[in-house]
Amino acid sequence: MSRVLITAGASGIGLAMGQAFAATGAQVWVTDVDQAALDAAPSDWQTRNVDASDEAAMAELFDAIETTWGGFDVLCANAGIAGPTALIEDVALADWQRCVQVNLEGAFLAAKYAAPMMKRAKSGNIIVTSSTAGQHGFPNRAPYSAAKWGLIGLMKTLAMELGPFGIRANVICPGAVEGPRMQGVMEREAAAKNMSYDQIYEGYAKGTSLGSLVRAEDIADMAVFLASTQARMVSGQVIAVDGHTVNPDPQV
């Protein structure tokens, strides 16, 4: 039975990951900053209110995992925030820093504390949630895109450092995922571009060759595959689950 830690796992993609891993019989531990969402998690999951960018809190989390589980097998570094939707000249430094802190530094901290535990076990899987914005760039989303590009470099380095210990690392790049966060992004983008929400939504869908937004379950299914023995030789890879993005800024 595998033991899986998912940061930002109480809603959205993280929750879908938890449900998918649990369906395989895995033990699941989720962190989040939304206590109400944590309270609503399945009763057999371990939960903890943790800001992924807070090093002291992350260190305490991994101490608790060591005490409770004696180690773990899969890290899903999933914590992230959308950051501001604005032209570069209108982005406040504080908003830039917070976006990079949660999206990039949060994954760094998770990997930093996961690596020693996985090295001792000589096995493990690290799955990082990036974004297609980390492959193509994204107008009006400079902090988010920069952080998501950074995650790919982090993962590639982890795969090289940790591979000799039997540890694999991969990145999943979701496209536009149905749900409250993406709805908020599209609403802000519609306001910034003086367009309707429906126009923005349609543009995102038409920007993929499959003509559709992604479901959180699509991302979760890929995470389960990457953690499985079927993917035993898959490491250091950037895998988009996005319906094939053909135009990263279809609204222009």
C-alpha cells in the first residue's frame, strides 16, 4: 500500500489526486490552507493545515509524516496560486513575490524535505504540478508563467540528483482546468481585455486541438500512472494534460 502526500490536496486538482490514489488503496495525506476544505476531506485521510511556502510548517509536516507513517512513497507537489492577471508594468513586486513563493518555493520545500526520506528508502516518486503556462508563456500572467517554468527546471534537476537512489521525478502541465480557480482567472482576463466571460471561455476551449477544457480527474489519472510501476522508466519528463494547446493566447 503506497503512502501519498499531496500539497493543496483539499480541493481542485489536489482533491482529485487524493481520490484517485485512494481508489487504488493508497494511504493519503493532504495539506491545505483552507481548513473548511480539510474538514470536509474523507475521514480516513491524514490532513494538516500548512502553507506550502512556510519552511517551519513544512519541516513540522515531514516530521509528523515520519512519526505517523515512517516515511512515504509519493509526493504530489501541487500547491499553487493563480497570481495577478495584469500587464507586466502593472504587476506589483509583492504580488510577483507571493506567486513565485507559493508556486515555486513551495515545491522546492516539499522536495527538500521529501528527498532524505525517499533516499533512505531508495525509492519514491515526485510529481510536480506545473502548467502549460510553463511551456508556452502566457500574456498577462508573467509571475505565474515564470514560476511554472521554474518548476520544470527544478524537476529536471531532481530527476538527475535522485535517480541514482531509485527516485523518479516528473512534471504534469495541466491546461485550463474546469473549476473555481480557472473561472476566477477567466473573469479577471475578461475584465482586463474588455471581453465577456463566455468569449474568454470559448477562446480557451478553441485554443486546444481537442476543443475542450481539462477536468481535474484527467490530471489525477496521470499522477496515478506516473506513480505506478507501469511508468517505472518515466523520469525527468514534462507531460502536458491539456487537450493539446495549439494557441496559448487564443483571445488576442
